[in-house]
Amino acid sequence: MVKPNENFKLSVRDLEIIENALNAKVSRRSMKLMENYDVELAKEVTELRELLGRFHNQKIFYRPEDRFATKK
């Protein structure tokens, strides 16, 4: 039985491109939904938004240390 590859080597830039493409697709699909509601299209938009949410939740945000903060 063939197993799918579960190890991906993607750069931060690769992930940014994918995330931007997904956001653009959600935007286009949402515009279509506003024109004419379709249940299947609404499900697709929901799936894409959930995927973008999982992307967001896996990010580690960097915040520089405040040089002027008082240390306790």
C-alpha cells in the first residue's frame, strides 16, 4: 500500500504564497456568494477559511524584546 508523503519542506515564503492564494480564492468565492448564494460554494468557502485558520494557528509570531522595559 502506498503511503502519502507527510513531510513537506516548504519555506516561509512558500507558505506565504499559499496563504495569499487561499485568501484570494476565498475573496473570489465570497464575491460569487454575494451575487448568488450556493450551498456547495458556501461549504467550499467555509473549508478554505478553516484551512486558513489552521495556517494562522500554527504560526509563531516574533515580537522583539522591548529594550526599555523595566526588568523585575
